[in-house]
Amino acid sequence: MINISFPDGNVKQFEDFPDGVVVAKSISEGFARNCVAMEVDGKLLDLSRTIDRDAGVRFITSRDPEGLEILRHSAAHVMAEAVLKLYPDAKLTIGPTVEHGFYYDIDMPPISEDDFPAIEAEISKIIKEKKPIVRREAPKSEALALYANEPYKLEMISALEDGTISLYTQGIFTDLCRGPHVPHTGFIKAVKLMKVSGAYWRADPSNPQLQRIYGTAFFDKKELADYLNFLEEARKRDHRKIGAALDLYSFHDEAPGMPFFHPNGMAIWNALLEYWREEHRSAGYVETKTPIILNRSLWETSGHWENYRDNMYTVVIDDIESAIKPMNCPGGMLLYKMSRHSYKDLPLREGEIGLVHRHELSGVLSGLFRVRAFHQDDAHIFMTPDQIESEILGVLRLVDRMYSTFGLGFHLELSTRPAKSIGSDEQWAAATNGLTSALNAYGADFKINEGDGAFYGPKIDIHIKDAIGRTWQCGTIQLDMSLPERFDLSYVGADNDKHRPVMIHRVIYGSIERFLGILVEHFSGKFPLWLAPVQVVVLPINDDLAPFARELHQQFETAGLRSSVDDRSESLKKKIREAQLRQIPLIITAGEKERDQNTLSVRTLDGKVRFGIAINVFIKDAMENIKARKLALDMFSD
RNA sequence: GCCGACGUAGCUCAGCUGGUAGAGCACUUCACUCGUAAUGAAGGGGUCCCCGGUUCGAGUCCGGGCGUCGGCUCCA
């Protein structure tokens, strides 16, 4: 007799040792059909496993994230079987799940996406057969014998403890696997191969090149279709495409990874910085600027010369070795050290929009998202140890305010002390407690990444969520126990003794280039009025009205709107089409009626047209919308 | 950096097994003067990424370089 308790608090008794299916059926037949696996006392197991003692059981269904992961792992096995059928000489290595699907690394001749349909057809066959996926445990000797011709599997089995080896079989295909898996292949209702790329066994280039085949799988076809739509939507929003179409920025072979900003891009850039300065001024920050080339001795003091050299651009001028800064902090240290600081001056919040260069590997460059030259909206806050909590809280509130302005949600992650670190246990405890209590005071949930902090201190990362649900890490708040030490920073306390200040680095946009790219994708090029590169365009309906249109344009510019006028001798329809494609939020058509009545007709990006709007009212409403940095163009009362 | 694909007009792309480069859009000019998503006609525009090789002949084949894109953390 054993007792099995469920998450809802219910407890059921069973006579013999039941397997998962029996327990699930005790809830209901229908429920049992939807179960893919179970969690027994926190461990994920196949439904076929028996439960031989009192335990807490939670069933995993297609609705649980774990369920999808298990499904994808099973799908990886099915794909492996399909590949082996078509390529009998292929040697399997590993096939894990990844964020949006799974892959399997297979030692086989190179294949391309053209080979996918054939593999997918085999996969479909296996799925249709609803083959049971059966687990069994095997002694090491047997497993070794079974995989005599599979060098990679042999290598893996050799590294495993005898008695811990499990095999999963579907039909005639057996794979070494920890599991768990779905009960039969029929659970995989939708599967699609996504791409193939090269990979190395154990990620080591000296090992043989493998084919990594990526796929994704879902419990139903609609979910797959939704996912493919999402990819398509993301593709349409690609900031590299939109950036070119809207004439925002460009990239050139002459400076790989270093973006060129065009006038339209700079309009957004400047709007972002203007906003940043406004928020920071009112949050008690001052702004500084430090050089981008600093000599070697500074980088030796900071430790970058030793630890970050591979990523730094270096120059020798007049026999003096220097580096182009990859980070702003060392310059900030020098500024701090210029004068004696009293505890009364702290916290000192110094912001810097700093241009940094980092030599990223050529293969990782990607539009504005991964560049070699970028600006950080950096700030260094110097404070006394007992100010940690309130300062971190202040940064969190600033982050909250700023991201909200863009309609970006976010979540927080705390990273704690890593294995390799500097500083004492007490320092780490104080620092980590400071961050934790600030997070608690701020009041939002946060995730903890144990051991993921920097060697010099714990940190809080801020992950934003864009309009289509993708997350990006932008902001970060890092406590630094290294640089104040290396640069021997101090302040004079109330006791008239020297003390070491605590320092944090923090960014909110992160990289302004990257943040701008994220905004392009977030808004899909349809910026709110305050960010739009061109806010209003005036279109005369014919050449006779061009002077009136130019007059309006002048009036808008004088009022502070980013305005343009399209007085080409083209048809009105054509000019409207182009203005729409350029995503200009306010399109003004200037005709006789407007000129005679001193009003405007305003077309917005949704295609709606409002007539008879008084010019001064239009300007006032637009300026108010911009000043409030509204997300919506809510300047019309209807 | 490594693996793969790609690099042709300002943009998007076509160009078969090697035979002197093409479309649409954009641009220029002319005509049209237009009331809410493309007026028409004519014209200009190319070191086919760069360097080297094979060949009577290379955008096309071969080698090297540069750049772009995707992948390179996920461990049976």
C-alpha cells in the first residue's frame, strides 16, 4: 500500500506498485491519454515507470513546458531513425532539445535543406505508426556490445557508470538516452526540419565535422503554424531590412561591424539621448565624457590588458602603446580620483555616453545587434556600503520608468558569486544582500542565476520583452569590488578615515545601437511620434499649392516638429503611398480648401483622414504628444 | 576565428553545359497638375566584391582574400 499525493493536495492509495499510466487513469481515462510523462518527487520520469513508495506525483501534459521539451526530445529520436533509414552509414552523436526545438548531431556526408523533404517523409511514416517508445536499463557491457559500430555512442557509454544506462526503443530503432520520452511516436503531431549546419563532436574543431540538423516539433499543427508565422513576422521586422528601407543606417565593407547612421537614424538617436538625459538629470546624475584612446598603463591597472586584450584594438603612437577603450570605467576611475571625496558627496552618479570598440569575432557580427563599435549609456555610481540598497532601487525605478516609455515589459535576473571570484565572503554577502533587498523593495519577481555573476561582483540583468514576445538583455546593474581596489579609490568618512567606496556600473539602453535596432523591430518601423525620424510631411495636391505647402512645412519646423515637404510634380496618390511606406505618422495634404480655410487634412498611418483641423490646434496637440512621449498617436478626439 | 550558403545597376533579383550583361523599382528629362497607397513616354546608369590561375575567350570553372547571412552555450 502506497500513498500518492498530487499538486492539488489530494492523496490516493494504491495496492500494488502502480505505473504512471495506472495512476493517471485513476484521475480519468481522458486525462491519462493527454499525459506525456510524470514528475515523481521532482524527477521527470516516463509514464511506464512504476512507483514503489509514497511519493508526490505531478503529471506532465501537452500544456506543460516540460511536456513540449519531452516531445521535442522524442522528435529528435524519430528524426535520427529517419536519417538512419536514408543514410545507413550515418553515425549518431547527441540530440538534445533547444529553446525552440531540437537538433541531432550526426556524422554523415554534408546534406542541405533540399534533403529535408525526404527525411520529413520518413519522420511522418514513423509518427503515423504510433510506435511505442520503450525504456529499458542495460548493463554497461551489453550497451557497449550493442553499439560496437557506433564510435560516438561507445565513447559516451564508456563515460557512464554501470547501472545508470538506459535505452529507448521505438520499433527497430534504439538510442542511448536518459529520457523521459512520450509514450509513443504518435504524440508528435507536427514536426518540421528547420536548418542544417556544421558542428564538431564535443564542439572541438579538431574532431570530425558533424551535420547538425535542427528541427522543431509541437503537439498540434496549429502550434507549428503559429510558430512559423512568428518567425515570418520576426523576419519582416528585421531591423537590417527596415533600417535600409527607412534610410536609418548602413554598413560598409570598409568598417565591418561599425554602423553608419543616416540623418533619419540620427533623428531617432538624438530623441533617445534627449530622453535619456532628461531622465538622468532628474534622477540626480551628472554627465561626463572620457577619451577613447588611453595608454597601456591604465589598462594594466584596470586589468583589461591582462584579461580583455584579445577584444581590444591597440595602437602605437610615438612609441607609446595604447588601447581604444572597450569599456568606459577606467576613464571614470581617473575622474573619481581627481579629488578627495567626502562621504557627504556620495552617492556620486556619473553618466557617460561612451563610444567603445570591441573586436568581436567576424562570424558573430549581426546588424546593430552585434557590432564592434557602439555607445554605452554607462554610469558609474560611487557610494558608501550602506547606500547599496537605495542606489540599486533607484536604478531599478529608473529602468522601469524608461522601458515603460517604450512599451517594453521586462523581468529581472540576479546573478550571484561565481566559482572564480575576488573579494571576501563578507564583501560578497553584503553586496548580494544589498542587491536582493533592493529587488525585494522594488517588489517584482526575479530569477536567480546561481554562480553567474562577474568575478568582481554580483549583478542584476534586465531582460526586456518586445512587441512580439522576444526577450533581449539590455540593462545590467553590476556591483564592482575590483576596480575601486585596483585604482585605490577612497572617500573620507565621518570618522575622518579613508574608506573604500562601493561602485556600480549600470546601463539602461545597454548599447544605444542595439537598443535602437531592438526598437526598430519592436515598433516594426512604425515609431511613436516622438521617435519618428520625420514626424510630418506636407503634400501639395498640385504645383500651384507648393508655396502653401512649403509655408506649412516652415511653420511646423518653427514649432519644433521634424517636418518635410514633398513638392515633386508627382500625383498625390503616389506621394501618399510613399509617405505611408516611409512610416511618416502625420501626412498633411495641402489643397485649396486648406489654404482658404486655414485648416489641415491629416492622414495617419492607419489610413484614416481627418479634415478641417485648425493649424494651431494640430501643432499644439502634436507637440503635447511628443512632449509626453506617448506611444499612441492619440491627438484626435474621435 | 571555425563550418556552410551567398556577393551581378542605388534596391530586389534573372543570367542554362564558359562566347563581349538583363528585368522591375529607383534616378534624369519631357508631357500630365492630379483631393488620400504607384500617370505616361523617353533616357542615363555595371572594374558582374577583390587578387591570381585555367582558357582563343571567365559574371560563369579553379585557388586565395574580403564582406554578408545562418550556425558554432544547450551534452546520452
